[in-house]
Amino acid sequence: MFDQPPLWFILIAFLLAIGPLVFFHELGHYWVARMFGVGAEQFSIGFGREIAGWTDKRGTRWKVGWLPLGGYVRFVGDMNPASQPDTTKDVAPELRDISFHHKPWWQRFLIVLAGPVANFLLAIAIFAAFFAVFGMPRTPALVGQVQPGSVAASIKLQPGDRIESIAGQDVRSFEDMRRVVSLRPGERVTIAFERAGSRQEVEARLGEQVVTDEFGQEFRIGLLGVLGGDRVLEKVPVLRIIPEATSYTFALTRSMIDGLVQIVTGRRSTKDLGGPLKMAQIAGQQASLGAFAFIQLIALFSINLGFINLLPVPMLDGGHLVFYVAEGIRRRPVSERAQDWAFRGGLALLLALLLFTTVNDLASFGLFG
């Protein structure tokens, strides 16, 4: 078991992880906005008072804020970093051609969508690099051994059976199977497998176990009770690297969606929700294990950031996308009053979630024990 990294190391690792992700996210907004001729007044990594910055020849102020928990691009015509239109004053006529809110709804949609897309593309690029250098993890989803007394034994799985799907999700490798099963402790699922060329399906309630990681943290995971063969890293043809990395990224995204659905439906405890403090701790732990583990974590964080920002919550990119789609359908913008109330509600929700996850994080650190 490893000791927890010191606080200074955790803080540095967190900044090194979250900083580039926020930069790529905002850069996605910025570059697509430039493609459509939108002017940017500020490009900020972090919030609050500026601690460093410069102004480029286009008049954009690039800066770093003291609170490194996000970032924003403030376009011409924005009232605030959340890209609400400034209704307190008219945009000068000479600036209307570069004003974000004077662009067609579909251009604004693409500008906002570009942020989360940039995070997914970064994750794909990281996984593609790993697959090119080391190969892709693709251990066959074959049952090697069945553990006595396990769920697999109770449904009479046998060595040589090939698992094809679990809980309606296709299984292409042992890694896929482990990912699907671990998210479903104690759940009743349908398991499809092939035996001697014949496809069979059975229903079973997965087992569960509390496991402890290298740093003494406990996690509740699902268990099937099968062992596979030796881990296989399959060489990927050059032309297949990007498609495979894309497929791998979206498989991880689906796992995140699974986890969120389980929390919302009550199948998983809300104690599993982590916030910035937990992210910082995990960043420090993975960085202490080496560059390989840390870069993999950055890819996971990038997927997480892209996914969260696509949620239809006002103040997040997903909330803006809903407004722009509504505008495209209605042929007119959502009323300023409705947008204002939506943004207020979205801000309250995000602050409440931040408070809740922070309390969760502190509890997981043993503060209330």
C-alpha cells in the first residue's frame, strides 16, 4: 500500500491536470468562434483576480485567474463569462459583425459545442498515442476459470464460454466485461454468452465486494466470478488507431452515463459523487504512480469535463445548446426573462452540487469521522 502524496504535490498535480483540459475546452470555443468571425474580449484560465496575462494584436486579453476551477472565453456582446447577452446596452454598430449574439443560432450552437468536443478529441488523441506505442488492451472475453461459489458458478458458466453482452451492453474484450460488471454491484442483469457455437442467455444477480486500492481507499464493485487469460495488448493497424481510440473513448463515456443514471435512480449511493477536492486527491495519487498513470487520468478527466458540460443545465454548455435549438425551432430567441431565470436556477444548482460534493469529499477524507 502506498502513502498519500503530500499536499503540495497534490495541488501541483491537480493544476497540471485541470489546467490543460480547461485550456483545450476554451480553445475549442475560441477557434470555432474565430472561424465565424466572432471577436473575443477575454480568454481566461481560472476565475477571479488576474495573476498574469497579456493582450494580443486582436485585442483579446489572455489571462490566468487565481481560482483554477474552470475558465471562459468572453465574446463581444457577452454580459458575463456565462455568455449571457448584455441587455443593458446596445452593441456598437461597428461591432455587430463580430458580436457573438448577432450571429445565426446555428453558428452559436457550433461555437458552444466545440468546447466539449475539444475535450473528447483530446482524450481520443491520448488513447490513440497509447495504442500506437503500446497496443490496445483486448484480452478475449473468454472464461478461463470459474471461481467456486461465485455468480458465474451458480449460472453454470464454463471455461471456454465467450461472453457477448452483459446488461444489454456488447462485450468485445475482458476489459469491457470488467468495466460493465464493476459498475453494477448487486444488480440483476442479463448475460449472453456463446458456447460451442450456440448463443445462450441467463439472468443473474451480480455479486458485490468492497475492494481497497493502493492508497487504502475503499470502493464497492460488482463481481461475476470469472478469470480470463493473460492480458493481451493487440497491435492496431495505423488506419484503425483513431477509430479504435474513438470507440474506446465513447465506451468510457457510456460508463460515466451508467454511473450517473445509477445515482439518479438510487441504485448507487450519492456518496460516490466526488468534487474538486476528490479530483485533486486522485490527480496527486496517479501522478505519484508515474507519468503513464497520470496521462491516462488526464484523458479520463477530459472525457468527464466534456460529458458534464453537455448536460442540459443552464450555465453549462449543454444549457446554452438547449436555448439555441429552441431558437432554431421557434425562429426566435427564448425570452430574456426566461433565460435570466434559467441561468439563476442553473447557478443555484451548480453551487448546491459543489457544496454537496465538497461535503462528500471531506467525509471521504475522514473529516467527520
